[in-house]
Amino acid sequence: MGWLHYESMMFSTEDRTLAHLEVALLQKLRRGECFFFRWRIAPENGSGRVALWCSPGIALRFRFGSAEPVEINKTWVEELIASSYSDGGMELSDEPFPPTRDAAAR
């Protein structure tokens, strides 16, 4: 289990999901792009949804539960980034398919 720290708030998610968010969010922020990032809260965690405004001036911190890196599914990262250009902003989605050795990169 990992944590995304957004200013004084903290959100937990699986390390695999967090690693993909880290790549997608950092690619957008390196370009100087501002956007909303949103996701749904699972019923077992109270339901609802969260939307965060992301801009280069906002402090983000990624804390992973494991020291082991995960293989990155480029397709998932591309889908996350593509969703950021929609009116609603980047939306956290499920991984489209497990990565293969050829499609994944660290």
C-alpha cells in the first residue's frame, strides 16, 4: 500500500497504481500543465469521489509501501494522460491489461 500526499492531505492506494500515477502526474507537471485529477472512492472506504487541482506549484509526495519498483504499463500511463485533456480532467481508471515484457518499461 502506498500514499499520495497532496499538501496536507494523504490518500492511500496500491503501490502499482501509485507508480503509474506518479509517472502520469509528473509528465504533466514537467510540461507545466495544470489539470484536475479525480477518482472514485470505493464503497468499503466510504464511497464518494475526490478531485484535486494539480499544478507545478502544488506539493505532491509519493510514498510506496515497498522498496521494489513495479513494471510500468505504458498503455495505462498514456490512458491516464489522455484523460487529463477531457473536460473532467485526469481520471484514475483500472489498468487496461497486465503489461507484457515487451510493452513494459521501468
